[in-house]
Amino acid sequence: MSEGAAGGFVTLADGRRIEVARVGVDDPGAPLMVFLHEGLGSVALWKDTPARLCAAGGWRGLVYSRPGYGRSTPRAAGERWGTDFMHRQATEVLPEVLAACGIDTARERPWLFGHSDGGTIALIHAASAPDGVAGAIVLAPHVFVEDISVESITRAREVYAAGLRERLARFHDDVDSAFFGWADAWLDPAIRAWSIVPLLSAIRCPVLAIQGHEDEYGTMAQIDAIVRAVPGALALALEGCGHSPHRDRADAVVEATLALVRRPAI
């Protein structure tokens, strides 16, 4: 995270420690943006995106590393994540992290800003708790499985020991926990039947779905499915952009996010 982030840990009911960081303004009345990282992400791998976005909007930001990632408790020996791992993060872990951080969603509805798997988690959470979310900005989310996703993750697994592991190790206390938890779940043959499209119509909050035309992990079909299923959802397709719109097209992402959060309620 960037300089000025206030970091620490919260503990879940089962004893797992979750790495958290707070960024943005120190104003309890400001909107709260919760950042949900990608499948190989962490607090540190967001780099300056949360601080930059919260500074632009005048918001508070909460960033955390999911179990198995960053400085959070790694996966237990022999633990294998099932194809429902994003559902469990959305309906079990995220609500517990919010509560542990003192956020009562009955009084204060947070905004969710999710990238890749984090975007999927944001959508599932918004569908499962429709009265507890102010809105969701999802970058390169997955709502069903495409060949391009499985093929790219297969390639990542093949090159993991040839340099990718070393690069990721700077951001995770147990890099094998993070990588194989993610890769093994996504490469389980059962993932081919996975889809959250039937859940999307339950979402009642504003949604902005952002996708890069050069994304190596998914196609425009992902955000097209969101727009068809979620009432009033907006889509932003970006040229010159791969799987990380917040890095490849940062200004466009900030501008679109500001417009959504500041849009008058209907």
C-alpha cells in the first residue's frame, strides 16, 4: 500500500488473522469504499489504487487480504478450496471482516470495488445482501467460465516456478498458499459448470462493470451478462486495457467510479 495507509489485523471467529489497511479521509460521515482484490492479490498488490481513488472522491477506504493471501493466515496444510470459494468469501468472510472492522451495514452501506475474483465476490455479496451495499464497481469480473480464463490460468500454473513465484512472493507471506489455492480451484474440471448469472437479478444497488478489450482472462461477454441481468447496471469497455483496468487505464476508472458514486439517487 502507499504511504499513509494505516494497517493492522483483525481476527475472525475461527482464529484466522486478516490483514487490513485503512486509507482515505478521517471522516466518519464520508462514504466507505471496500476494496476486494484479484485471485492473486493482496493489500500490497493494490499498490496506490485505493489511496488514489479515495483521495479523488473524499472517501474512506478499507482494504484487506483474504485468508490465504498477503499477511493474512495462509491456507491450512492440505486445505483445498472448492469451486464455491468465491461464494464463501462473499457470504461468510466479507461480512465477518466488516463486522470485525466495526462496520455495521444496517447503519452504513459500503461501496464495493472489486477486481477479477474480487469483482465476482462483490457481485455475489451484493446479491446476497441487497440492502447492505451502496453500490459495486467491478473490474474484469467473472460471472461464468470462459475457455480464455481456464487457458490463461493453465499457462500461469506452468510458469509459476519459472519466475512468477518469485515475483509474487514479495506480496504474500505464503505465496504457495495464495497461488495454488486460486489455481487449483479454477482448474478443477467442476468449475466449467460454475456461474453466478442466476444470482445477478437479485442485485438492487448501482453497478458499474469495467472490462478491457485486451483482457487475457475474460471477454466482453462477462460485462454484457451483468448488464442484461442487473437492473440499471452500467458497462465501461476500455481500449488499450488488459486484465487490470485500475492500472492500465487508471484515469478512466477513477472518472467512471466518481461519476457512479456521485450520481444522484433515483
